[in-house]
Amino acid sequence: MARGKKSIEKVTELMSDPVHIRNIGIVAHIDHGKTTLSDNLLAGAGIISEELAGKQLFMDSDEEEQARGITIDASNVSMVHEYEGQEFLINMIDTPGHVDFGGDVTRAMRAVDGAVVLVDAVEGTMPQTETVLRQALKEGVRPVLFINKVDRLINELKVDEMEMQIRLGRVIDKVNKLIKGMNEEAYNAGWKLDASQGTVAFGSALYNWAVSVPFMKKSGVSFKEVYESCRTGDMKNLAKRSPLCEVVLDMVVKHLPNPKDSQKRRIKVIWHGDANTPEGKAMLECDPNGPATLMITDISFDPHAGEVATGRLFSGRIRRGTELYVMGTAKKVNRLQQVGIFMGPTRVEVEEITAGNIAAVTGLKDAIVGSTVTTLQDMTPFESLKHYSEPVMTVAVEAKNMKDLPKLVEVLRQVAKEDPTLQVNINEETGEHLISGMGELHLEIVTGRIKRDKGVEIITSEPIVVYRETVTQKAGPVEGKSPNRHNRFYLELEVLPDAIVELIKNGQVSMNQSQLERRDALIAAGMDKDEAKNVKDIYGHTMFIDMTKGIQYLNETMELIIEGLHEALDGGPLADEKVQNLKIKLVDVKLHEDAIHRGPAQVIPAVRAAVKAGMLMAGDTLLEPVQKIQITVPTDQMGNATAQIQGRRGQVYDIQSEGDTVTVVGKAPVAELFGFAGDIRSATEGRAMWSTEFAGFELVPSNLMKEVVTSIRKRKGLKEQMPTPADYLA
């Protein structure tokens, strides 16, 4: 307790000086050693005892995390590190490595300025390594590299000293290749990782030692010594002479930016407002005296304090009683009740938090993850958080006891607020509710927590695959008539080009941009100039364009038209699945002159019907989620590994050999991957290492299309007969 109190006092002393702050995330593929590394950093900072480091798993405080041995939720902690006679505040977020919880990584990257990328020396870069690195670079977060489990190279693979250095060099080269491919501008601007410059460290989190070239000069520990100590098992000596905490945090302080320097560059990436406004200037300068601007990156529920919002404070200062507005809501005042920081599982109240820090607050009842919160009544919101993956599986959830139904509805709303990568569909009439998540494990954890933490007994269905609808051709103009026949809307539908879909996915095109900025980005991607300047809405991966000219009353009606579009896109005509990759153009409109005859009950059904009929005319079809699969096995098991992919409607597109192992890379539909973990273990005699990651949506093969659509319609209680355009245009 005394140790913790002392740490908190030091933390609060340094919070007001952004130059001496480092906000960092620990990111890696699953089982590469993140949480063990975090433990050792905390021990070095005096927050936990050295004896418990690597065993306590301080950041994995949830019982589910401890039982499974994996990180599920991102955890925050603040600590102090001394470097060259000065003290620095390190705000650290330990992120999950499992692909199903990658949404936590996305959100964490918005809150930090730098990332320690962890790679297993034996396994090298894995699919999730690439994913987390991509998320960091997309957010303008600077990486450094820690190559973990170096002792495994020597003790398990029996490599000599020269081979050890060659292998470590290959890992660095691979990560640099990824950085260059993802952000060449940053790579050329000095973000290339270089061991000689000290942006790479090597070590063993399990045995609490690390080395870097600058620290080797200071400690006198050489690579030869590292090799001999590992070979003889004398790693205590290494840990004493070259402790992991010092090496890694020295690297963090020296090479990762402070908030003041970082925000000069990052604000332009994550915010598209006017840099000359008071909030723009304050954020660029990380000014504690400017308007408070806070981006919410996480929401959790405390049984005593209620809803706790965590986020990055980019400017200004906040304290208990500060009045804030949540952008995108009805400009109601939210008054802060508590202001604090997280120390792993514990939230500690502080008097005040200033710009450049990660804050945990209560009282923001209107906020959701991704909300822009400010003392100003109005400001341009931050760019929305976009996770690379999408929900691919769904379970139906019912209350075991009907009396718990109202409570279940409330709990599901809470769950959706806590984890924005979940999609929750609540049907209060039938009592059946759908939860869509990133994979089997994600859904298993969420439903387990509903029972354990929320106290609601539930019955869950077997997982169901999430599909998407899209079109393959062009159709229109399609006429949508209002029920009173006084209003008519003419729409053209076609496939949205892949290049533009990618821009939307990456956040390079959005409705938060200025019209001019958005137009230029679309023209550069090959869109017609007139279309590019008339984009009215982007919903998911679908774009709506108004190509009409001089239509009276259209401006008054546009909001209702967009609402009708959203309703149609939330469930396509074929299988009532979400629609994506669609371009919809409004080419003509006939409106009644009297506003009473062109209200919501007239406009919304007309537009919805036109979209659904148009989709059927344009070759409506299904997309299924696909996952990339990487399997590493001994050479003699290669045939069994490839068979596991190919036997699941999958494709193998790369085979890489290294020594006596091969890595098989391929992809397969999610629908065929149920039970994959058990089957791959059995097929390879338990000798396979594998990982999966979301690889997008692909067209369902034409020979399976009817069967899949029929089964979905049957499950949803829709007519089994395929719909026709006439069903919507009657």
C-alpha cells in the first residue's frame, strides 16, 4: 500500500508537465509476452514487488483473463521512470493480443503517442503483429521494438551466437519492411527501427533482462555475454546488470515523443477541424489553459461509481465539477463527478488532470466510445475510431427467466456501450436479442460476463455467421413512391469502387471532413468531379450522392431521405443482412408542395422501397466473412496443415520454409472454420502454431448462394420464397 501511495504522489507531481510525459501502448501478437513485460516494468517502477513480477499479471486483473492466460481488456497504469537524472511520467496501456479483442488495440492507439511493439524472437512477426502495427501507424503513433524470448533461440533452437544475431536482424528487417509498406513517409522521416540508434531492444520478459546497443555501452554487457548467460542458464546475473525495466523505459523516454511534440503532428491526423480556432491551437500546442478537449476511448462500469469513461485529454484541464458537452448529442451539460487515473485494476482520484494525460472520469452520462467531449458548446469532432475488422459471428441471447427480460435489455445496452466492436440488436417484442462479435472467443467472453458480472441468467444459441449484402451490376433510375403517391424519388444504384471503399475503411474519406477535402480525396481515387462534390452521406461502406439540381423543398426533406436509406441499408432485401460497397445516386425527385404531405411516413417508406427494389435489380448477392490463416508446423506436417485449409473451402497462397519448419498461409470462410482449433491440433499431433485474422468479405460462391440465403431467411422467420422488385414497388 505504501509503495502504491508513493507512486501516486510522484505521478500527480509530473502530470502538469507534458514534456516529461510519455503515453505508450504495449502491442503484440498473442502469447508473445506483453503482460509479463508489463509486470516487470511495473516492478522496476516500484508499483509491484520484483518477486511477483511475471507471476502477478497485474494488468490482467479480470478472473477470466487469469483463468485463460490472455489479456482481454486493455489496462491502464501510470508510473515514474528516472532517465539521465530527470523523472518522467509513463502512462502505459497493456493491450490484448488475441485477434478477437483487437478493438481494444484500436481504441488504445488513439490515447497514446508511442507503442512498444513486442515480437517473439522464435515466432517472429505474426498476423496480429502486422495488424497492431498498422493500427499504430494509422493513428500516427510512433513504434519502438522489443524482441522478446531471446533465450528461446539459444536454449530451444540451439543457435550459435552468429545465428542468433542473424535471426534478430531478420526480425528487425521484417518489422521495418512493414513500417515502410504501411507509411513510407514516416519511415523516411526517421521512424525506421535501428538497433544501433537504440530504437530496438532484445531480452527475456520472463527472466527480467534486456539489452540495447546504448545500454550495452553503459552496462558493459555484450551480445557474447548474453549468449553465454542464456546457454548456461545464468540469467539472474543478466537481470541484475541489465534490468529489463531500465532498458525498455530508457528507450521509451529517449525515442518516443512527449504529448507536446506528438500533438503537433497527430492532431492533423485525427482531427479535421480548423487549426486556427481556439481549440485547434490549444490541441496543437497541448495547452492546459485552452478549452478542454477529451476523446473517449473506453467505457467501463464500476459497481460503486457507475459508468467510468477513459480518454485522452488533448487540451485544457478537468477537475470535479467541470461542465462538459458531448458532441453529437443535444448539448446537455455533463458535470464531472470524479476525475482520476487508472493504476491497473484500481482507479485513483486526483484533484486535476491537464492536457497530455489519459483521464478516467465519471459523470459523462451522454458519452459513448469515440465521443468528442469539450468545454465548448460546439466543435468539430475527432475522427471516428475505425477498427480494421468487423463482426463475423452472431449469437441469439434470451433471458432464462422472463422476469429478467427488462434487466437483460438494459445489460445489453451497457455491454454495447462498453465494447463498440459488438453489435447488439434488441427485439423487445420477441425477447430474442442478437449479439454480433469478432469471433467465437469474443462472444463466449461477452455472454459469460453477462451471466457472471451482470447477474442475468441467459440462454445462448450456437454461433451464426454474419453475412453482408451487395450488388454486382448497375440499376436505375428506380422509382420509389410515397404511400400517398404525392412524392417520388428516383435512384440509381451500382457497386462502389474498391479504391473508394478502402478510403472509407481507412478513415481517409468521411463526413467529418470539409466538403473540399473530401471532394479532392475522391477525385484522386478516380470518382467523377460532379459526384465527388455532391456526397450527402456515408453509411458504413455505402455512399449516397445527390445529383439533382434545383429541386424545391429538397433541402427540407434530405434528412428524411437519408433516414430511409439507413433503414434499407440496415437489412437488405435478400437476407435482411447489412448492406455494403454500394453507391446510391439520387437523380430526380418530385415533392408535394405542402409539407404535411411529405413527412416521415411518406418519405422514409418510399426511399427504403426504392433502395431494396434497386438492389434486387442490380444483382443483389451475399458476401461472407473470410479469415486469413497462418499455420507453422514441422516440415513433415505440411500436408496436414494445407489439407486443413483446403478442406474448408479455403485457398493456400503462400508457403514459407525456415529450417525444419514451414509456414502455410491461406484463407477460408468463417462459416467453415467452426472447430478449426481442435481439428488442426489433431491433424498435426499438437505440433502446429496458428493464428487467424479478419481478411474482409468475399462473394458467396454461386453454387451455394441459394442454399445460404434460404437458410438465413428461414432462421429469421422470413418467407423462404426469394423476393422480387415488385414486392417493394407495388
